[in-house]
Amino acid sequence: MKRLIDLYCRLLDVLNAGLLAAILVLVFGNVVLRYGFNSGILISEELSRWLFVWLTFLGAIVALNERSHLGTDMVVLLLPRRARLVCFGAAQVVMLYVSWLLLSGSWTQAQLNLDVSAPVSGIPVAVFYASGIVFGVSAIVLLGYALVRLLGGRLSDAETVMVRESEEEPHAHPTASPESFR
């Protein structure tokens, strides 16, 4: 399962690079056309905004998998293993609930806006809300997998801390001791 998740996240990384390149071309091209030729591409602003929303949600999936979201781990690292496991489990349950709320809200908005077209591009507004659906489903799968691993007792000490200290340590988190905070 982990290999499948990692493959999915690599695919999202490639997709995000493409989205970022498309945003760059749209915005830069529009700026050049406006200042250089007193013209512009009408769809550029709307599309770049939508692509940015998709980029953000897809990047959040990758960050969730890599434990790269902002957080503080100072207190959790001082806890004994059993307390860390309880904190991890509670955090997973809360995040599952929030992801479910986001998914259900995005689903409702997508259904309501299926017949509504964007003002410039004419694309159904439901495409905009689909980014929340993709994030919600992906986050529930990632969080559920971590919760199953926790309940199965297959979680390492490093995995009980949900944030990383630095980007130099992508897959390992040092177990801190009280001496490391002096």
C-alpha cells in the first residue's frame, strides 16, 4: 500500500509541476500582452486562479503524505511512546473528521454548481470544487491507512510525530530527549 501511495504522490508532484508551469505561462503571457501590446487573454486570470487552487490542494496531499505540514512537535517528543501513540491516534481521528467535512462540503458545492458555468471560460464551476473532493478522498485514504497501521502496531517511533524538523531528514525524525531542549 505504501508503494502505491508513494507512486500516487509522485504523480501528483509531476502534475503540480505542470500546473505551476501553466500558471506561469498564463500570468506572464498576460502581463506581456497587457503592457507590451495593450491586449490580454481574458481566460488567463480565471484559469490561473483555478489552477492555483488545484495546485494548493494537490500539494497538500503530498505534504500530508510526507508529514510536511506546519506543526510543533516539542511536547509530543517529550511524551512516552504510549502517550505519543494516543496523541497520534486522536490527531488522526480529528483530521479524518475534518477531511470528511471538507469532502462532503465540496461534494455538495460541486453538485450545486454542476450546471453553473464560469463567467469567462464557460467551464462548470463544479470543476473548481472537485479539487476539494480529490483532496478529501486522498486525505481520508492517507489518514485511514496511518490509523490502521497505528491500530495494527506497525508504527515506528519516528512516525508517531506528524511533522518533520527539517527538509534534510525526509523520512526520519530524531527522537528527542529532554536534553535536546536545553
